[in-house]
Amino acid sequence: MTNHELFQRARQLMPGGVNSPVRAFKSVGGEPFFTARADGAYLWDVEGKRYIDYVGSWGPMIAGHNHPAVREAVERAVRDGLSFGTPCPAEVTMAETIARLVPSMEMVRMVNSGTEATMSAIRLARGATGRSRIVKFEGCYHGHGDSFLVKAGSGALTFGVPTSPGVPKQNADLTLTLPYNDIDAARALFAEHGQDIAALIIEPVAGNMNCILPREGYLQGLRTLCDEHGALLIFDEVMTGFRVALGGAQAHYGVKPDLTTFGKVIGGGMPVGAYGGRRDLMEQVAPAGPIYQAGTLSGNPVAMAAGLAMLGLVQAPGFHDALAARTRLLCDGLQAVADGAGVAFSTNCVGGMFGLFFIREKVESFTQATAADTTRFNRFFHGMLERGVYLAPSAFEAGFMSSAHSEEDIAATLEAARQVMTTLTR
Ligand code: PLP
């Protein structure tokens, strides 16, 4: 069965032929490939073609695909049963591990996805503060909960406009949006609405509008604003957690949120999310407190085994330094290749995540990210794919490095980029 044949079949019965939209390649054009297996830094499609993979299942595969430590932990767990519906020991170890690695996580609740984690965190924020409004940032993604599918109108103080049909306007009205990296806009918004704001939720490194790093002091400024107005600060570390640094972006930038959400790496490739933070807040979650949140499969023993094995791997001494160095090697190499070809290009990176922009300037805002040349990105994407390098299939997604990517893989990636970049000026 070829990729094309599978996609034809998939399209008959699945919306767009996929179970999550970006996989369908709509942004870059063409058809997706279907993966038959994955190992280390590579994916193999059903036609036997190998790709160096910089998507890593959208983040979880920080130690490479099919890592033996994770696979064996899962195999061991499976022998004892798939799901119990009672507490199990691995959940306790998981909570202890998270609390040790991320000190702001005084208590934690496991869930099954990043979306569940963020939805639950804002319910908790609303329940605990008695306020209804939340603040999010233009270009930040927090999963597909109704409150988050809202983009900015014009200007920081504009009330939310639903991005997706099906999100009631009344719901969208409760979400205020701000431009990322603009502390003055945040101050103005809080000056007007501060007393109604339950929480501000942010990706401390924005990874869903390509990859944009917070300006110096920006996260600290948001912390201060939240404190001044009695709003909670939620870091959505679904992407950055255990990737930007062992303690997440909050450790890297030295800012302590009230609540944090995790996903991706924390599940080692299984469907897992988590939220947690201040003890006085988490003690309000059911059954300790009245704010309801539950899950049939939450804390699943197989998922916990995978996550714990992955968290074991990222604790190896020097893991994140080596990952960051490799990410930097790739970004600097791509910059040199683009400069050599006369292509306007810039990169951002921190820890094991990176962004590629077909624009000359350094990108620090959503406006700049959307001003980059997406047509060029799409041509670059397809040229690289043809040469066996799989980048995220959209100009607005971050790239992910893993510890399995070797210097040879990066050299091969740069050689492919050299060939493709020269075609982009034609
Ligand atoms: N938050 C962030 C920062 C994300 O990047 C994502 C997914 O990409 C989510 C939340 C949603 O997580 P999930 O896709 O597991 O629901």
C-alpha cells in the first residue's frame, strides 16, 4: 500500500484523512506520508523511505523514537495489565518525580492530553479566584478547548473573536488576547480588566507560531502584573516542559508560575498530560476540594511507565546541554547555508526547540512571524522532504531536536538544505 493509496482511503472516513489537522499537510500542500515505523532520529514511511525527523511526534520523542528504555518499561508494565481504575504505584512515583524536577509543582493531577491539562487549569483558576476572564496571547496554542480557540482582534484590548465555528461568542468573550512580548499592552489590559481576570496563560517560549523566545524580563513582568491584580499566572509547558531545560522554561528563565501544564515529553509518547502548582490551589481540586475534574484512564499504568522512563532519560547529566548544542549546530548551519545562497532567513532556538523563518530580521512577535515568507518555507519543506528530511509541515510550528540526532544527521540535513536553498532564489 502506498502513501497515496492510504491517504485516499483515510479521506473517505476521517475528516481531512487525519486525526489531527496539521498532519494533513494543508499548510504546505501535497499529501502526508504514512509512517510504518520509527527509530532514533528516523521515521520510515510505508514505501520504505527514511526521513531524518525534526518533529518527534510533535515533541514527546526528546530521546529519539522507540528508545529501548521507554519501550522496555512499557513492555514490563503491559505484562501486569493495561488499566486498573484504582490508584497504582507508578502514579505516586510520577507525582514525586514531577515535584522534584519542577519545584513550583507542589501538587499534581495527571490527565490524558495537553488540552485536558490546560482546560482543567483554567477551570481551577476560575474556581479559585471566583473570576471568569482569562488572558491568552495571539499565536499561542493551548489545545482545542473552547476558551483557547480565540485570536486577537485588532489591538490588545479587543474582546475575543472565535477562531473556530462552534465556540460560542459568550465563551469567546471571556478570553482576552494580547500580543506576545509586548509588556505595555499587557499593562494596559490589566489596568482596564485586572479585577475580572482569573488567569493569564502563556507558552513561556511560544512554539505554536513557529518558535519565539520571550524578551528579557518579559515573563517576570507578567508575573508582577498578575501579582498586582490577583490573577494567576499559568505557564503552559506542554511543549517546553523537560525540553527547554530539565525544569522547563520556568527554570530556564527563573520565573515561578502559580500553575503549570505539561504534556508531550511527560508521557514518553503515550497520551499523557498533567497540571499542577501551588498546594493551596491544587487542594481545591476534587475530591480534596469542590472543583471537579476526573478521568477514566488518568494515571494509566502503561502511560506512567513510559513517562517515567522518558523522565529518567532526560535526567542524565548534561542531557539538555548536549541537546541545546545540537540544536544550535543545526540552526547556525542553516543560517550559514541560507546566507551563502542569498536567502533572507533567521532562526530562534532554546534548549531542544527551534524556529526557522524566511525573513531577515530576528523574530520576536506574532506579526513578524506571520510576515515571514511562507511560500518559500513551503518550497523549502518539500525540497527537504524529497531529500529525506522531515520538518514540521507548517511555517508556524516549532522544530524539535532529540538526543538521538547525531552530528552526521545534522551534516546530512545541512547538505540537503544547501541543495534546496539555492533553488529558492530562482
Ligand atoms: N499546549 C501547548 C503549548 C501545545 O503545544 C499543545 C499541543 O501541541 C497543547 C497545549 C495541546 O496538547 P494536546 O495536543 O496533547 O492536547
